[in-house]
Amino acid sequence: MRAVTFRDVGDFQIEDVPKPSLQAASDVLLKVTLGAICGSDLHIYHGHTPINPGAVIGHEFTGVIEEVGPEVRRFRAGDRVVASFFTACGHCYLCRRGWFAQCVDKGTFGHGEYFGNLGGGQAEWVVVPLADHTLEVIPEGMSDEQAIFVGDILSTAYFGAERAEIRPGDTVAVIGAGPVGLLAVMAAQLFGPARVYAVDMIDARLELAQELGAIPVNAAEVHPVEFLEKATHGHGVDRSIECVGLISAVDTAFECVRGGGTISMVGVPSKTEWQFPIMQAWMKDLTFRAGWCNVQAYMRPLLDLVAAGRLQPERIISHRMRLEEAPEAYRMFDAREATKIVLTP
């Protein structure tokens, strides 16, 4: 089969690799119908995430089930499904408490042998382990483009907004208007804020954020903290959602909130360690939350919200390309020439 593989830093290639097959009774074989390039894939692309050469890339995907293991209970051949970007067993101590992201048997798709040795979804087929707790059926009438993001960035965006504790009438700053940030703008509005601000430096992203209901703040033209303080009569915003992971963005998320405010960080950290501003947090009575999304808890509710027309995640897609065009797609995405790219096998 054809698949996107890691060869070296900055070098993803389309190669012929063996078609995967079921390895466990809880697996399903999925014929991929749509994949997407994620910002997390760029961590691999730039060599920041360890991965073995030849590993198949991709953790955002939808597909049609082709073969089902004997222990799979929720799915059958022919089902259209969307996958979480990581697997969960559903029965370990933390899964039974609803924290699927902390599953002891968790593996991440498309991240090679260091993260569970799972195949990636930027391919023609992929095996999904622990399928009953990793997949969700796509509602009838919903397109793959509408469904695909509940497996990662839409769930992450909603998770970030929920943990920001947004209340009706609040002001919210979304730091970073990349794909996750744009969806955070959408998700935040479900909680009834008075205003949502989007902070970024790329005009095209800010224009789309404005179309989605945010007030754009171009950090290349104004100091974002000073802008937000002025816009909130000197108080600062009630909540901030950090969607980048750069330390400078985290600092902005801290500095722009009022006393008693909440910072919710869902951006993948760019460093393993950081000097936490504990005195600032203590003096301002701040709440800080960080973590990667507990995806399985959000997939079904978000699919229902998409089906009801309350969310339109497909609006962030800027480019639709073939799987064979993946090397060029990665160049474009890395150069910020694209907001979100989906790949059709």
C-alpha cells in the first residue's frame, strides 16, 4: 500500500509498504478515506519527536472498517468511523475513571515504535487496536471532512475551552490561531462568552478567526497584553486558552488574564522544562491547567454538535490534496502557506 513515511528530519516520502493486518482480537482493519496533517506531525518533521525511519505518519483519519477482530463488540465491517489519535483500553484504573488519555496501554498513531509502534493514518489502510474504545461511528449524512477533527484537534479545542471555565459574559483570549486555535474560537462560543479574542501574527489566520466570530489581535502590530488590557478596561481577560506550546505564548496567556482568571494550555510544550511563574499565579489567584486532550470523552458529544450544525470544523480546511502530494503538502504546511490540509488516499 502507499503511505507517508519518515525518512529523516524534514524528509517525509510516499512509499510502498506492506498492508497491515490484524494482530489482536480487539483490532479492526480500516480502509482510510481521509487523513489530515496536524501541527504535531511537524514536531516529527523537525526532529523534535523521536521516531524510527520508515514509520508511517498520521494520527488524524477517518475510514471504513474492512475487517473486525473477534473481540470487537461495537463495530462491524462497512461502518464509517473516525479514530481518536491515541488508543485506550477502556478498562484500566484511569480509563474506568474517565481519563482515557492516561490509559496504561495507550499508543499514539503515526509516531513509530517509541509511542506504541502503531501505524499511521496517512496511508491507504491502518490497523486500529482496542477499537471499541478508540473509534466512533460517523453519523449518517456527515462528511469525512466534518467528522475527522473530533479525533484530535476539535476535541482538544473543546477540552481547552471547557477547562478554561468560561462563563456567560466572559472575555476569552485564544493564544494562537492555528488549526487548534481556530477551533478553540468555535468551541469557546458554545459557553456563552461576551467576546473572544484571537492572538496571532499571520493575517490569513486572523481573518479566518474573525469570520468565526473572534476579534483579531495581530501580535506583529500591537503588544497583545497591552491591547487586551485596554480592551477590558485595564483588567485583563477572564480566561485564556493557549494553543501553541511556545513558552512565549504561554507567558502571554498568563500575562493577559485578570486576577482570579484561568489559563488553559493545550499547546504541545516546546520545552520539557519551564520556570513556572508561581509568584504571579499566587499573587493574582490564577488557575492553570495543562494537558493533552482526553479525546474519547468528547468524540460522541462533538459529533452530535457537528450534526446539529452547532460546530462547522471543516471551515478551517484550506487545502484538499491527494496522498501522493504529501511531501508538497508538508512543505506548504510547514511554511504556513496552508491553514489545514486534508489528504485523500
